[in-house]
Amino acid sequence: MDLRFTERQEEFRLEARAWLEANVPTAANGRGPLPSLDTAAGFEAHRAWEKAMSDARWSVVSWPEEFGGRGVGLMEWLIFEEEYYRAGAPTRVSQNGIFLLAPTLFEFGTPAQQARFLPSMASAEVIWCQGWSEPDAGSDLAAIRSRAEWRGGGDDGGTVGDDSGTWVLNGQKTWCSRGAFADWVFGLFRTDPEAQRHRGLTYFLVPMDAPGVTVRPIAQLDGETGFAEVFFEDVVVPGDQVLGTVNQGWSVAMATAGSERGLSLRSPARYTEAAGRLLSLYARRRADDPAGAGRVADEVARAVVDAEAYRLHTYWTATRVLAGGSVGPEASMNKVFWSETDLAIHEAAMRLLGEDAGLLGDDGTPGPWLDGFLFALAGPIYAGTNEIQRNVVAERVLGLPRP
Amino acid sequence: MDFAFGERQLEFRAQLRALTDKTCTAAEIRESWVSETGWSPVRWAALAEMGVVGLTVPETAGGLGLGLVDLVLLLEEAGRAGLPEPLLETTALGVPVLVDAPGERADALRAEWLPRTAAGEAVLAVGTEAMAAVPGAGSADLLILERGGDLHAVPGEATTRVARRALDGARRPAVVSWEPSPGSLIVSGDAAAVLVAALEDRAAMGSGAVLLGVADRLITMTAAYAVDRVQFGVPIGSFQAVKHHLADALIRLEFARPAVYRAAWSLDAGDPGAGCHASMAKALASDAATGAARVALQVHGAIGYTWEHDSHLWMKKAWALAAAWGDAGFHRARVLARLLDGVERGEAT
């Protein structure tokens, strides 16, 4: 055990810090903060920022160089994330692609698919959203009904799923984060109508501008169109846009879900940075109103300690992964912990701000704490509700019986 | 950044587990609870033989000369086993004070006590002035006591010890009456303050480590019960209300564990944040253990509320140690105060 970073890691940190300090759009340098990524203009501003990162090869540091990365390891990625949040850089508009789909592409994608999809994802030229939930399939994801039918290909009709043939997609997906503006969607469709539940599903990659795709943006709790419904009506998709094996989409999707719940989506830097801001807020409020701040002191301390616990747990897990271990159902513990820590940080801030917490800016948008609070409220719901995660922990880590 | 324990450290834990599986069963813990001292000289001798007791004693004095990162897994294992012996007090707390203390008096104490301690012939107890009663004082051969900021060492037989009864039958606190004298003084002033602060940090980390093991045992025991116990024709563990209790307990433990290990590392490395890290560890581990105790009792139902069922042996350890050396709220306040000092000095947190 040696909890210091190596000299090379420290050098990497300083290199990332220098680039970010010079390039992150902030109020201080007049290039930021960027408008909300849940607006059309904000989405494109975020895309431009990530393109600039990509041009300097900072957008996906842990990917191989051939796909736009630097080929650095897991620890370096965590260090980069710490620097990214330390610099006050914007939320990643590419997050569904780079943090969720990409690990799945690396594991299940063909070399041709990797070459086709990863570079444009790294450069933010193609921004992905996720098409999993349906109106009647939320926590019960295996109940999805959107379907894909094989239309064959070539002179002989082809083998089901081969690259020369096509699929026709019909159905409806919902709660697609960034779906209002995204370029492509990855989603699960039922390919074997006879199969039950999580069998007979296939993982598809579909351009949002394909004929038959209709997007209906949905205003979120904050009033902005952060997610969307996506309708599929006879959408033709070539066979080479299936990720993984036909009818084995569930296991491919669970790999994505593991990333979503586990290490890659929510690096600890996001929470330690917010915890640092919470401490500063607490210090300011204490100067104005010691008794009022004192009533929130234990909540502040608890949130800060939990953020640090999450950071340590991540490095602990990363050590295990680098030694050849894998993250299985333990990812569900992660998801509960980061989502509840995020909420605890923002709830403490809301209490410190008191009545003023609910005020909007002159342009009608929430400030950072209120915006963060509203976003944090979604955490225990998306990526599988925390109730589902607790079931997974109980059944697959503790060995309790399924109902 | 490498968070992994070494093979030797893991092997040591496995050896301790093998020993406690054989000699520290619930029935044997119950025997200790009704024994004169609250612990077993036979088990202590076995622990000394294995090198556990003398782990922090320098090799020149017959110990292994190892640090807290080597000890932390063993303390956790002691909690899992419900070990009644004063391993925390002797090896994690008493010995490092003697090792670190400056001066000739400390030299003499080291020469007299460290070899005997490593050999399992002497046990130590540690108390501060704020404590009404000192855990394990009744059977300790040497007491290390803080009074007015100074540190003293007093042989047990030179004190008057009035035993108190505690809910955790292995804890054996005693009210210690003694007169400080030039002969008892180890160190005073600033040097004593440094030693006392280090002692309190080690105590927070060390009791946190034991609490991890206690929580682990309670969760394992309770999950097994939830699989076996049938109501409404199905195991109660198939109900979500029960699942979520246990999942929450496990999550609290899972995220406390690396914080305790980090505190051990920081204390060994002399990291300037070590005190804050020790407080984070104790806050998280205390909540993990008391949370696990609460869930254990609730899921067991009435049988868990009995003396006959073994779960109380661990629940009572959880409550006692969560309250010892500052509870979770105390340590969170300490973390907040230290981090705010940093904010005011303009340091990154």
C-alpha cells in the first residue's frame, strides 16, 4: 500500500492542469460559463468545448491513441477527472457515449465498429443518447416491447443478423437523456418475439436522423429539455449496427449498466469538488450567521466525509481492477452511494442558503447550487433506481433469495 | 496510488482468522465475559506466539517492528472474531506511545516493558483524564495515563482500581485512582501533547478498524439468518424491506473500509492530514457498525433481543467502540473544523 501518486502521475496531473486552466471556458476568462447543455445553443457550445478538448487529446485520455485518446491508465483517468472538476469545467455532453457506450464498444464491438464509432465520439462530432426505458419498462427493463424485425439481405436473404441484411425497428423509448439534441442513440429492442423477458433482446446503434425516427423533447424538473421520447416507425437499420450478438443484448446492456453504476460514469472528482464548494459556502454562512450555519454543521461534515469516502473507495476499486479484478454487482453499491452523497451535498447547501436557495437568476435559470440540487435529485432514479440497486446488492452480493 | 495490501499482510490475517475460528467461538467469548479479567490468558499467549501482540514492538525488543498498515487488517479481524483480548489497547495504543516517547525515563520503560509485552507477559491499558473509567485497566500490568496534558506510566499494582460493569462484557473498565509523581511521568509539555494527539488519532483509526470487523460479522450473521428464517412460507430475506436494510448496512461498511485503511497509511507515513483522516475513519466506521447492529437486531426480531442469541456479543461491541475515543458526531465536527482551517488558509480541500 502506497497512497502517493507516482512522479509520472504527478507530471500528468500538472500537464492536464495547465491545459485546463488555459482552456476551460469560465466566467473569469470571459468564455463561460457555457449555457445549459439542455438547450439547443448550450448543447452546441458544449460540443465545441469537447471538440477543443479532443483537438488537444484531452477528451478521452484513457482510450487508445488510435481512437483519439492518450492510452493512459485508470489512475491517470481519475487524476484527469480531478483536474477537470478542479478547473470548473462543464458537464460532459458526451457522457452517455464516452462513459457508457464506449466501454461496451471496447468489450463487444467489432474492430470495424470501433473504428467507425469511437473517433467521432471522442471528438464530440457525434453525441450519443441512451434508449432503454419505455413507457411500460422502467425499473423493469426486461419488459421492453420495442421490436426489431429481420428483413434479410443479399440474394438469398442472408443469415439472421449478418452485415449484409437490415432490421426494421418499431416502438417507443423514453427518458432519453440528451435525446432532444443527440445525433445517435444506442438501445435495446426485442428481436425474438417468442422469447420472454431478458432473452431475445438485441443492442442497436441508430442515427437519430434516420427516416422514421421522431423525437419529442420533454421538459424536466428545471424546465429545460434534458430528456426526450423517441419514436421508431419502420426505421431501417443495417445489420452491422448491432452491438454484440443478436438476441444477447441483455448481457451487453448489463455491461453498459455496470459502467453507469460503477466507475466510469461518476468519477469521485465531481463530488469532492462540490464538497469543497460546500465547505466554502459553509465558511461564508458561518461568518454571517454562526447559529444558523451551526444547525447545518453535521450535515455539511457528513456530506464532505462521504464524498471523501467515495473518492477513497474509487481508488481502492481501481487498485483491484488494475490487479485484474472486476467490478460485478458491487457497482450497485457505488450507485447508491454516489447518488445519495450528491444529494446530501446539495441538500446541505440548500439548507445553508435558506429561503434564497430557491431564487432564480435574472435570466430565469437556477444558479449552481440550485441547478446541482435539481440534478442530484435525479441521481437516485436514473441508471436503475436505488431500490433496484439495493435489491441487486442484497441478492447478488449478500446472497438473499429472489422473490 | 496503490491501495492493495501485501501478500504477507493478507497471510497474517488468514493466520489470525484460523486461530480465532478455532479458539474464539461465541461460546468461548461468553466464557471470557464471566471470567475474572474478561479475556483469556491462553488465547493471549497464542496471539503473542503468532506475533500479533508484539507487532508494533521493535524487533530489538522481541517484536515484529511493523506499522499500522500491517496491524489494521488484524484489528479488523479481531472485531470480526469478537476477540475479547486487549489487542487494541496494548498493540495499537500502548506500545506506540512507549516506542515514540522521548527521554531517559521512556528508555527505561521501553527496556522494562516492551520485551515482556511482545512475549505476551504484560498487557497495557491507556486512559485519558477525560475518561471516567479506563477499559481493561483492571487486568493491565502497565497503565499509560494522561493527566493535565502530561503522560504518565504507572504499574497496575501501584494504582487503586475499582471495576465498573459494562454492557460489553469483555470491556472491563475500571476507575483508576493514582497520584502523579516525578517517578510516574513519561513526558510533559509540548512533547506530551504531540504523543497524546498521536495516541488519539491511532485510537480513532484502531477502534474504527475493529468496528469494521464487528459490522462485517453482524451483516454476515444477519444475512444468513434472513436466508434461513421462514415466514409467510418464504425466507424473510426475500422481502424487499429486509433486503434494503441489509443492503444499506453493507453499503455503509463498504465505504468505511478504505477510509480506515487510508487513515492507517497516513498515520504510518506521517501525512499532515493524518488526524483528519483518522477522524473520517472513525466517523464512518462508527456509523457502519451501529447501523449494522440496528439492522441485525431488527432483522433477527425477538430472538436477536435475547441473551441466548450470539448477535448481542457483537452488537454490544459496536455500541461500546462507536462511543469510545469520540463518537461519529465528535469526529465529523473535528473533520469540519480542520477542513475549515484549510479553507480559511486558502488551501485546496
